[in-house]
Amino acid sequence: MTDHTHYSVPDASGIYIFSPSSAVPDPESLERATTRLNAMGFKVAIDRTALSQTQRFAGTDTQRLAAFGRAIKQKLPIVMASRGGYGITRLLPQLDFKAIADSGKRFVGQSDFTAFSLALLAQTGAVSYAGPSACSDFGAKKTEILTAEIFGESMRGELEILSFETQDADVADCRGVLWGGNLAMLTSLLGTPYMPKIKGGILFVEDVGEHPYRIERMLNQLAQAGILGKQKALLLGGFTQYKLAEHDQGYDLKSVIAYIRKTVGIPVITGLPFGHTPMKATLPIGAKIGLATEKGMAHLVLDEHEHEHDHAH
């Protein structure tokens, strides 16, 4: 049992929203997000180039880099991406990860934002969060209540255990660094200085619009690169919006999971509530967590007070 008496509740009073990836297609979604987050008790400030557009991007690379600079200098403690899309990998060589980590800001996002979170972890060991995006989650026509509640609890340091139903889980009882995010973004970092070198971690992945054979191919790449087999467990989130073909002949996502189980030999747990889905948990990338499964259930012990004392190895 760790003594947490010295640990103060994190400041969760405000959120700075910026656009590091693709352009925001609907400015009204940003207004809706602001209103909803205000109603949850968060002050909201919007970066001045949040609605910029250059081709498919939220402004030029220079503008988007400058937005990161403003995000770490402003006063609000939480920095949230407006949306994902594509664009962060262009910026990685120019980002000052030490300054970002030293700012103590809690960065939150998903999808393309995975590239930033994993690069930050690889370069500094700092924790960031895979979680909702301003426009797609809080700016949607309807916000998923659990997504909002879990986000609020996570930012206030109140989320101790995340339990979820799983139809298909191997037995697991372990501790390790939680890391991962979007599978395509994670795989794109292989061989770069932005890929975390984590052994004995708990890896979680999700994706959207990727046929099961592509999911298998990416997981195979992680396995053959010597990464997957060194983890204590693999958590599978949502894999959504893909179409099977006639020539698949029964080959589907279940086939992929069976194949990965057989070839990689680490516990695989399905049903993680995270992905391109209305319901998504907020997960601390780079924090040491516990994982335990029982029949039909999995539990993540998000003991967030630990990572401040753990030195990155």
C-alpha cells in the first residue's frame, strides 16, 4: 500500500483546445464542446488557430507547431486536441518534448494524437492521455455520458479502477506501463526515435476503417519487430467501420485474435472501451497500472499516484 497523503488532487479547472492535426470541418462543434465542458465545470480557452485550414490540415505546419508552443505557455492545466485526422507525424522532429514535459500540462486526444503521446513518452517518459477529443466527443450532437464522466474523474485524479466487460479474455494478473493507442499510428512509429522502448508493458490498440487483415498485418509487424511478445498483455479496444469481402470466406476479426493468441503467446483481452466509438475511457499513456481478469470482466487499476516516483528506465 502506497502512502498517498502527500499527493494533492490535480488541478482540473480548465481546458485549452487546439488543433494539431486535421482541420475542424464544423466550427459549431467547437462551440458545442465549449458549452458542454463549461457545464461540467471546466473553464475553456480555444487556441487562436483552432479553426485554421491549409489543405486538409488545421493550418500550416508552422502554425500548428506554434499552437503547441502557446498550449504549454498558457495557464490552464489540460490541453485537448480538437480532433484527430492526420498531421502530427509531420511535426515530431520540430517539437520541443522537454519543454512540453516540463510544462506539466496534461495532454488529451486520440487517433492521430497517438503519435504525439507515444513520442512524448519515448523522448521524456512523461504521461499523457488517450481520451476524448473536443469536437468529435464533446462537440457531437449527443455526448456519451460515460465518456464525459470518466474523463472528468480521470482529470480530477478520482479514477482508481476502470472495469469493463469482456467476452473474450485470457487470464491476466500483472502490472506494467500502459501504452498504445491507434494501431496504425503506433505502427507508423516503428524504427523512429518516437517509438517508446517498453518491455513488460500493457499495450492497448484500436483502429477505424481497417479491414481485419490489415489489423493482423500491423500486429504481426509489432510481433516480428520483437515488441508484442515482450509485453505482459494486449488489450483490444474498438475496431470499427470496416467491410468484410466475399473472398474472406469467414476470415474476420475473431480469426485475427485467434491467430495473434496462437503466435504471440501473451494474454489478449478484448472489450476495452476505447476507440473510434461514442463510449471511450480516458487512459494514462505511460503510467504504471495493474491489470486483472476474471470471468467476463477485466479491471485496470489506474493507480495514477505511482508514476511521479517511477523513474523512466
